[in-house]
Amino acid sequence: MIGRLNHVAIAVPDLEAATVTYRDTLGAKVSQRQEEPDHGVTVVFIELPNTKIELLEPLGEGSPIQAFLDRSPAGGIHHVCYEVDDILAARDRLKEQGARVLGDGEPKIGAHGKPVLFLHPKDFNGTLVELEQA
């Protein structure tokens, strides 16, 4: 069901400082900042030959990333994102198998302009999983 790894997301307390680290210290290609108000984050993507790293910082009140940073002030890996061919079929199959889809269960448009869903970390070995329609 899952396809390739789309990205690994890292929550950071300071997006600009993290961008400098990846761009200047590691020599990575970094996208422009992108605000995603529906998800409560501002993001940049680090482009790698085989995948991407998404750096996220909180955007606005009630951002789920702020809650994560309250628990881990230095930041850290927040989620992994896998591609799926059909997000609704994947959601329905996962729910039939007992997995919990976060939110209202309906896909939202993610940072790449494609539908995404998040799966409860307790159902996936403590890892928050994002599914993105390929």
C-alpha cells in the first residue's frame, strides 16, 4: 500500500536558524518558506537526491508543532510521510484494520498541494505517519 518515502519532518524552534544550518553548513538546496495555516506551520523543504527533509516551525496559536516543541524544546523528528496511490482507499483500508486517522478523517491539502492524512502514532510504533497522495 505505501509507496516511497516522501519526506521526514523535523520540528524546529527557529526555522531561519535551521535553514542556515542545512543550507550553509551542510550545503543543501532549501526551498522558500511556505506558510500552511490549515496545518498551523511554516515549512521549508530540504531537497535530497532520494527524498526531502521538511523543517517545520509553529504558525499561529494552537499549532500542533508548538505543543511538540513544548515537550522537546530543541526540536526533533516530528513525522514521516509516505506516498500512497489513492489516499481514500488507503484511509479506508487502514481504518478497517483498526488504525486511527487523526482529525475528522478527511484529507486536507498539504504543503505539496496534494491530499494528506495523519495516522495516530500509537498505532505505528510511536511514530506520527503522514500519508500523501502521489
